[in-house]
Amino acid sequence: MTDPRTGTPAGSLLLAVRALLPSLNEQARKVGQYVLDQPQAVVRLSVSDMAQRCGVSEATVFRFCRRAGADGYPDFKIRLAQELATTREATYRALSVSDSLEEAVEKVASADVKAIEDTTAMLEMYDLAAAAAMLLGARRVDVYGSGGGAITALELQYKLLRLGVRAVVHTDAEMQLISAALLTEADAAVGISHSGEAQDVRNALAGAKTAGARILAITNHSASSIARLADVSLCTAAQEVLAHGYRMGARAAQVALIDILNAAMSLKKQAQLGNDPDPEEAALHHGSD
């Protein structure tokens, strides 16, 4: 179920805060970042203390809590305390130059596992089913990615081709725009960007939308530019912790999400060929409960 105020799946306050962070103004972002950095401290702070530590007004703290899906600061603290009591470590442990090789291995592996677990917790079955139907029903699927997202784009292309879907990956900005202009209403375009703000990918998706194609966004931030352009968004939930300039868990979460999408498409295709129940219909029915 999606919280109508946040646009993110309900149930995890910290995941909702993390997804919202890029879309917040500077003052609200200070509050959100403090919550992510010091969640244990927040549950013990009064609203005035919280505002002082973040360097913002009490009204800003209250508005932030509402954006995150809480009824106010007291409700926000209660929900946060409950979440911290029932989940394992809330944040990734950043790599340090003082880490031993064994410590570095454990931190990276833990970050990958947590990113996948958090992504699964955030995943909406309705959106997953809709994405599977969109891609399987397309005459052609053009996939846009840049930087690290290009690797994930190639993984998605491979999965689609194995399922008999004509898929082409474009990583060059000019080719992305050209391909987008040639799409039709029978086609689909997929944009992959961890931040959701990669300009080349955003421009390509905008062109594909103008051409009439359906849009799928794969991003870490549900309120990002490419998510707002999309007909359907699938979101990962990797934290913004860097390891030597690279976001820990980001690519692991993206690849896991592609594997999950592949499973959904495979089930749907099997259902179309036989008498098995259609997972899309099951998800749509579940979403209406």
C-alpha cells in the first residue's frame, strides 16, 4: 500500500524518509538527513531540541513529519522507535581507511544484503505486475542508462531478449534522443538512474513520452524527475553511503530488482501460454483489498 502523502510504500519510516530526501527543500532536507544519521537520538528529542540540532524552525520539523507520512512529531517519534526496535541496523557502516580487509569485505557484503532487503520491503506488487505487463506487451523496448546504470540496462536487455522481447540499450546521449523520437504508442522506454536525475536519461524519457511510448523508471528515489515522467516506477532502496566514490549497495539492489522483474515477466508469460493464474491479475486483486 502506498502512502498518499509520500508517494512511497507505507510501513517503513526510514525508507520513506530516504526516498523523499532529494525532493525536499534545503531546510526539510536537514531534518531528514539528521533522522537518517541519528535515528536513535531523534526518539529522545523534543521538537524544540530537534529543530535546534537541525538549525531549522519547529514548523519545518512538523511539516517534514507530515511529508514522511506521520500525523506530527510525536507520532513520527513513536513510529521511528517501533521501527528501530524491530529492525536490524538502520544505516550502513561506511568504509574507513583504518578498516582491515576483512572489515571492508563484511561492510560491503552487509550493505549489498541490506539494500536488497530494503528494496524488497519497498516493492509494490501492483507496480511490479504493471511493469511486467508493459514490457511483455511492447512491440519494442528501448532501455536508457548512463554510468553505472548502463550496466543494469544491459542486464535488463539480456533478460528481455531471453523472454522474446525485442530490446535495445542506448547509453550515448544523442542515440538516446534519436531512438526515443522513433518510438510509437506500441513501444516502451525504460530509464535507469539511481538518483533519478541523470539529465541524458531524463531527456530521452521525455522524448519517448512525447512520441507516445509508455515509460518505466527504475530509480532509488520515487519523487525524482524520471519517476514523475513514468507511467510506472520501480524503486530500489540503497542508502547514500559512498565507498571510494561509489554508492554502497546501489548496483546490487538494481540487479536484484531486474531479477525480480524477470521473474514477474516469466510468470506472466507462462500464464499466457497455459492455464496458470496471471500474477498481474493476482496483484491487481491484492491491491484492491
